[in-house]
Amino acid sequence: MGIGTNIHPSAIVSQEAKLGTGVQIGAYAVVGAEVELGDGCVLHEHAVVRGPSKFGANNVFHPFCVIGGDPQDYTFRGERVELQVGDANIFREHVTVSRGTVKGGGVTRIGDENFFLAYSHVGHDCQISSHTLFVNGATLAGHVTVEDFVTLGAFSPVHQFCRLGRYAYIGAATVITQDVPPFSLIVTERKTRCFGPNTIGLERKGFSGERIKALQKAFRVLTRSKKNTSQALDEIRKSMADSAEVKELVEFVEKAERGIVK
């Protein structure tokens, strides 16, 4: 155990683990066999690190992350495979990172100063460089290569064996099934539309047929007519002012600062 290391009494640390100077391990955290933690690493409460894994200095593991877990691969049979991580990476809540597989080279690698936001996932045999940002729920399948300074947006999955080039920015909810060129901006086509009022939901909440019909009429004017929003609101005010729900709809649209989904 290194100088200045502090381990909470409820933490579980394998006798086979190697801890550097100033390592901090919080309550109920788990450090498995054949884990090496470099100087200044911090495991918050309930963080789990498994081996064989080797981490450089000043990595931070937040609650309920599982770093260095077994590869999620049907062919894995307990072979000795590893995770190698550099310095100053941040693993937020519920992040998962798998070790490699024999068929994929046996090692998952992560460089320096990467930031993995909550629920992001790094699959087996991935090779991640440095200074990347994985936004919440970003997910790599196995064997993915991520170069320096890539940003992977929230809830964006990447297919196995894809490569993400340096400085690429991938927008939220974008599905990646091919290689992403360096310096590129990649965003999926967005066709978010309004299809009128939530009729079935409103019926279940006790709205009368008359109230729903008034909303249906207002939405037709707002979203399907050729009028712009201001013109549509003028017409709705003139012809449907008796409906409390329509009045609420109009007031909402009038206060919208980012426009509305139409």
C-alpha cells in the first residue's frame, strides 16, 4: 500500500491489488485481484474496479461504475485478458468498461484525460486515445477505435470495428455503423414532428370528446395549415377562444423561446 493511501473500513480490496501513493477508496468500493491503481486514484463509494487491470495516476471512479469487468462476449471462457488505462480519466456513475478478448488481442486500452459521463459503455477490445468525451449513454460495441479529442453524443451507439477519427463530433442519438472521418461533424437526420393532440392519453385522463375535438381543431390550424405560427395563433384565438385547453396551448406557444415542434 502506498504512502497516504486511505481505505474506508467497509471497502473490499484484494490482497493481490497494488495501490500507489495517495489512493483514496470510499465506502463499499471494491478493488479486485490483479488491479493496479496509480498514484492519486480516487474510488468513490460503491465503485467497482476489476482485473487484470492497470491504471495510471489520478483516475476518478464515481459510484456504481464497473471498470475492468469481464467482456460481454459469448465466447469468453475466463481467459486472462486485460484493461490498460492511462492518467486522469473520469468514470462517472454506472459507466462500464470491459476487458479485452483473446480473439480481439486481449486488451482494452484507454489513454489519458478522457471523460465518461453516466451510463456510457466501452466494449471489449476497444482502443481509446486521449481527451475524448463520452456523453451520457454513449455506447461502443467491441473492437471500436476512438482517436484523440472525439466527442460522442448522448445515447449514440457505435457498431463494432468502427473507427472514429480525431476531433470528430457525433451528435446525440446518432447511430454509427461506418467509420467517422477526422474533423467531421456527424448528426443523424432529425424529423421530429407533431401529430396533433395525445387523443388516447387525454381520453384515459377523463377529457371529454368535446374538449379533445377543440384541441384537434387547434392543432390542425397550428401544424397543418400553411399559416405561420403567428397567423395560426390569431385564427385559433378568434375561433376557439372558449376552450380552456386551447387557451393554454396558445399561451404556451406565445411564451416559447426556442420555437415549437410542428
